Amino acid sequence: MWFFIILIFFGFIIGAITLILHFVFNPTLPAFAVERLTVKPSNIEITLRAENPTSNMGVSYMMEKTGMISLTYKNKSLGRGKFPKMSQAASGSDNVNVKLNGSTKNAVMPPRGSKQPVSLVLMMELKADYEAGPLKKNKEVVVTCDVKVKGLLDAKKVEIVSENCESEFKN
């Protein structure tokens, strides 16, 4: 009889610890924003603002071996590249520069000097490793950014009219 009481007691303790760890160390979705976009003859450079809203866990981002970042215009690829490995502290915020190989030459776009905004889509699949002391959680994050820009074909200045990035956990 005492054996079963002790067994039930330890079961409750283990269950309580598991629930506490689940709710306290539950990562939140990272937030991304497109800060700047620069078009060069053979590549496109994008500066992103990455924020880790999880207040009690640091995070490291990296690409899967087969992962790619892609920038598209009307489902036509403008550029592809890799996300650099990056670590952030809990509640941290950093800028990251991403270089995409490609150009705007092959896409059918509004004529040079057009004042009409161009809608681009930036897609990223990242591996996010959340860490708090000895506790680790691995998640896959899919980020989709809808960006409207002016002056994409004018090499002098690309103006971001609007941007909206959505993140979601894949697993």
C-alpha cells in the first residue's frame, strides 16, 4: 500500500514539473521585418530586423542543408541565398544582412522610372534552436514577407513602401 502511495506521489511531482517546464519554457514566434533592400548587378542585399520575443530563452537561427531564402516577383525568382548563422539573447533584437544571388533582369517588371510599387515575396525556412540553460527546443520557422517597393530598377534608391512579415512554426 505504501509503495503505491509513494509511486502516485512521484507521478504527481513528475507531472507537475513537466507542466511547469512546458509552460515556462515555451518559445514564441520570432518577428522579422525588412529594413532595407539594395539591388546590385549580380545580387540583391536585404537587411532584416530579427526579434526574439521569448523572454526566457535565447535562440540560434540557421539554415537546413537544403534550405534556401528566395525573393520572388509574380512567382518568378529574383534571387536565392542562405541565411547566416545567428544567435540572439532572450528578448534580443538584431539586424542581419542576407545576400541573394540573382538579379531583376529576367523578370517582367514595370518600366524603369515607374512610380508604381512592385510587390515582392521573401520566403525563408529556418531552423531555430531555443535554449535556456540545459533545456533545448528545436523548431522550424517559416517566414513569409510581403514587401512593396518603389524604384527597384533604379540603382540609386529602393524605397520600401510597405512590408509585412509573418512567421509560423512548421513542426
